[in-house]
Amino acid sequence: MACAALAASAQAQVVNPPNTPVVGTATNPTLDYEGTIVRCNTGTASGTTGSNSPIVDVSLTFSGNCNIAGLGATVTCNGQARLRALNATTNAGEVDELLTGFSCVVTVSGVCTVTVAAQQLPITGGINQANLLNEGGATAIDANVDVAASRTGSSLCGPATGVGGFTGVYDLNPDVSFD
């Protein structure tokens, strides 16, 4: 599964406060992998704001009851996603890339594995939104990002390769703001 993000549009905005941990928690983050649904009860995005920077790199976790098309699954994520704040006024945002070393692996034991690996975003023709809710003291990030994915094992878990539409609303703690 992939990502979440901070805010975005034409000109970069500084995420504040600087050098501060940011943790977002989502309920039911979902990856629609070419019609096959991957869902977990909970997801987190955690990182640290930079100093005078529009970028926050976040690590992702997914837990609770995870499944692919109703089959029980485990999800293991390593590495980070790069989030960029561009315009606090319009609430638009983006996830620039899944950084080198990034990997989220969804496994249904003995059946299949779906993998999302490091990649530049957006993929060709893909969606790359991370809408900031209540800008200027943001309380949540609403992520809607298309990522390239692949599957090994049974086609019950989706196609061999394709696009996964990731969605998740991450409640932030602490809230963030923009200069």
C-alpha cells in the first residue's frame, strides 16, 4: 500500500513548526488494485518537518485486520514517501515519490503477494492528490494517490501488474500550518 501527504499547488509553502514530529492516523486506508480491494483497519504516516522546507518524508505502517478481496493479509512497509506542501490556500497537495528503498508488501499466506515499490509519482495519467483539510492549522490529510503495483501468485489478488489507487484520511497530531 502506499501513501499519504501534506499540502500542495503552484508555489511551495513551508511546513511548520520546524523540526517537529508529525504523526497521522487513518481508519480503513484502501488500495483499489485494478478492482481488487486491499484494506486495513488502521494506517499511520510518521515523519518530521524540515527546517524552512515544504517537504516531509514519512514512514507508513498498516495494521489491524488487513485483507485482499476479503482474504486475511499481512502488510509490511519499509522506507519513506516524500510529501510536498505547495499551496495552503487551495488545499491541494502531492506525494512526490516513494523514495529509494520504499516497499509495501501485502501477503495472503500461500495465495499471493502484492507489492508497491519505490517510484516517482504521479505515474503516467495517475492521480496525485493529498488535500490538506482545514489549512492554516491542518488537522488531517486526505490522500488519493495512484501507484504502480505488482502481484505474484493467484490472480484473486489482482493483475500481475497494474495501478493501485490508494486512499486514506490521516488525522494529524500535532496539527501543522504553513508560512
